[in-house]
Amino acid sequence: MTISDRVKFMKKSKALFVDGGIAACLDGDASGNNANSMLNHNQSNGWVSRFGGDTNETVVVVDLPSSLKVDRLIFNNHNFKDIKAWILDQSRIGKESEDFAILNEDGDFLLTEAGTTEATSELDRFMLKDDDGGNVLLDQNSGRFILQQKPVYADATLDADPGLQEKVTATGIDVSTSYFSFDSTTAVRVIFKVLETQIADQQKTLKSFIITEELGTFASYPAITTNFTRNTRAFQMLGNKSRVIKGPIAFGGSLSFSTYPGQADADLINTLLGTDDNFLIWLCGGVSGSSYFRYTIKGFNVDDIYLCQISTDLSMSYTNNVYLSGYNAMLRFVETVK
């Protein structure tokens, strides 16, 4: 993992449910397909595993809408003590030893194999969903199929998967957001496993699963101002008292550059200005603790990753109009939906 204490920007997650991403926990979900709750940037909800206990390894499969370029993987606001994740550009349903059979809903056999990692084209990239009856349902637009025995995603099997692009691991985790960086690759599926939680025997929780590309990280330190609003409305009542109504908290702020050095940061400012898609801003850059922050304030926590967009025009100038000096600029941004 590479990390710094400087402001970091990334594209929005490429596995968002609203964009066609889908997730399933192979142990089943507490209520419907609860795992899809991790595929957004809203930290008001999230995923909770069905079974607690540090002896129960939980396996989650996340499918991206298509094969997409990625170079960053973030588990945002979790309670995991360990993580193993396989990033694949393709994946085959298989079982290490025991026979399995895939049937359609009429009970007709489509495939019967033992120990295979191959699959026919119509079986490629099916999503697995537990039906709470011991079977795994494989949904695709063309119909639904049933795998009679649950496939076992053994580490060795995943390590040998022909579509494996990257494998990332972490143990002894004591922070609530875990960040992995790797060389740019393509991905269509991520499989991750968690065994232990930071407080023993809890159910596993994850607010937001993010797989994305980094736009850039500032090399220096602009002045940062944050703003949090609940869009408060106060209505005066007949008795001269007021009724106050508040909405959810929304984030916004500004980055100010005064006599600022560095071409790389000027280029990143230009990249952000030209970005039509919403992007993620991580003010703390991924660091936490008293070595970096004397006080804990909202917006600079390691979990505080916001989906934003530039909200005003950009004006830039050389300090005192001296072209060999630093530059001045201000970026204002607001939190966005999706």
C-alpha cells in the first residue's frame, strides 16, 4: 500500500450498484441481497454479514458492469482485521474436488464436471446468490440456473484463476478504511475474504466498496476549508417559537492556493476542472492518528471520502503578476448524488 498525508482525488467507484455493479455474500445475506448495499458512496447504510464469529471466513463476490481499468481498491469504513482480495478480469465457477452440477429451472443438466476451472460461454461471469436453502442461484439476463453444491473458493484455486490480475492482502488491521494501490489493470470481478474482526466475533461490516482509478494527489498542501450543511429550515409558529427541519448532512468546501509552487498540482487542478464525472475527494489522503492530526475534526477522518464536483468557475493568477513566482487559485466543490 502507498499512502500520503496529502489531498487525494479518485474517480467514482466503478462497481456502483446504480451503474450495474452487483455483489453477493456466499454465506447468504441477512435481508435479500444486502451485499449490494456496499456498492455506493452513501455511508448512511452498508453491508452486514449474515454470520459472525472469527472462525467463519466470509467470502464476497463483486461484479463490475463490464471489464474496466482500475488501479485502486478501498474498503471504506469497515471492521475487518484481515483482508484478502483477488482482482480478476474473468472468473470461472469451479470446485476443487467434489462433483457439481449446474441445472436450469426445468431441472435439465447444463454442465457436470469435477475439479474444473473451465466453463462454457453461457456460464461465464454468472453472479452467485444464496437462496437460503443450501443452493446457489446463478442469475443472468438469459435466465436462472442452480448450482446444486456451493462452490468453494479456495485460495489456491483463486491464485490459479486464469483471469487473476492482482491479489492484495492485509493482516492485523487496526483502522476502519483500508487502501490498496497497484499498477493499472482491467477488472470485471473482485472476490474478497475476511476472517476476523477488530473486535472479536462481531459480524463483518462494510459501508462502501470502492474500486477505481486515481486522478492524482497534491504534492503540496493547499489551504482547506470544509463546510457541512443540513439545509436547515426554520419556520416561525404562531406562538413565536420556531419549528426547525433539517436534512441529511452534505459536504462541501474549498481548496485555496496562495503563492503556490509546483507544476504537477497546477496540472491536477486543470484535470479536476475538466472532469465532467463526479470524483472522490479524500482530504486526509488516507492517514490517521496523532502523528498527523492533533484533533479529530469532521472531514479529515480516514473514513471521510466524499463524491464531489467543482461548483464554481476557476480563476488563477501569478502572485503579484510576477510570472516567475507561485500562483494563486481557489477550487470550490460540493458533494453530489450517485
